Amino acid sequence: IKSQFQHPLLECHTFHSLAAKYSRQENYEKSEKAFLDILCDEDKNVSFDNVIVDEGQDYKNDWLEWIQYRTNNSFYVFYDPNQLIYLNNIPEWFTKVECRLVLKKICRSTQEVSKTAFRFIESKKSVIQSDTDGPITKLYKYSSQEELTRKVRRLLNNLLNQSKYLPHDIAILHFAKQDSALWEVLSEGKLF
């Protein structure tokens, strides 16, 4: 959003980038604690006009509670319990919220991606899979980070050489650790 929509009254942050902005700490843990201390301090004049949180399932209870407390107008949180990867459980905040609209249709991926994803999570029968067609998904096995990096490079080159896709049409969703070979390649843009 930041790169495609710039407006002087709009700020886009991750929780940790917002925490770093207010706490002036770069370390994640220190900035998180300092930011929460700032939000808790009634003498600090910190407030937000409106807040939209995406991927709310990744937010801790106190993050949501204090940001909501410091929001003057609208506070919206979008989340998907099927995408819970950073925490063990959905934050309790979601059970206490006064208004919740549950969306049950997958709109951002194809039927094939949905089917593949649901093989790896406990099936949520109330979810309606996408009705958008797409190419059949493929899973790739690898035995080392280096092999994974090679396979990702080969796959991207094949997709781009088919002339059906441009680089901006391809998204790489990963959960690579910061000390992995794939992380290094992705963060430094060394895939090509």
C-alpha cells in the first residue's frame, strides 16, 4: 500500500515499525515493550484517528487492546484463524470484540491453491473455497536450504521464460528464517 498509495494523512506500518517509530528503538523486543509503555502512559499524548489492522491473527492481545484504546474513531481488524502462524492461539481480544463479521469465502486465491492449503491445516468446513480457476499447484521437496534456493530460482526462471508472467505477477510467500539461505536470497533480491 505504501508504495502504491501515498497520502499525507495515511501511514502504513507493521506493528514493529509503528513501535520503532514511537519508541525510537530498533530492537523488536525493546521497541515492543517501550511502545506499549508509551500507549499505557496517560501523560503521553499518543492517539490515532482511524486504524485498520490486517493479519490481526498475528497480533498479541495487548497490542490490539492498547492500539484500540488509543484510536479516536474507527478501528477495524481483519484476520484469518487459518493463517495463524506466529502465535499458538487466536488472541482472546477477538472473542470480546463487540462487533465481528465473519467472512467465509476465500476470494484471494484459486480453487487449486485453496485445496492445497486445506490439506495442511485442520479443515474448516464452514469456509467456502474460491470459485476462481487457476493452474494446478505443485509441491516441491527439498533436503537443504541451498536446494530450496535452487528450486525457487529454477521455478521463477521457468515462469518468466514462459512469457505468461511478469515479475510483478509473482508473489513468493515464505516463512524462511532470517539465517536461512532462502532468506538471504530473497532479502537481497538475488533470485535472478
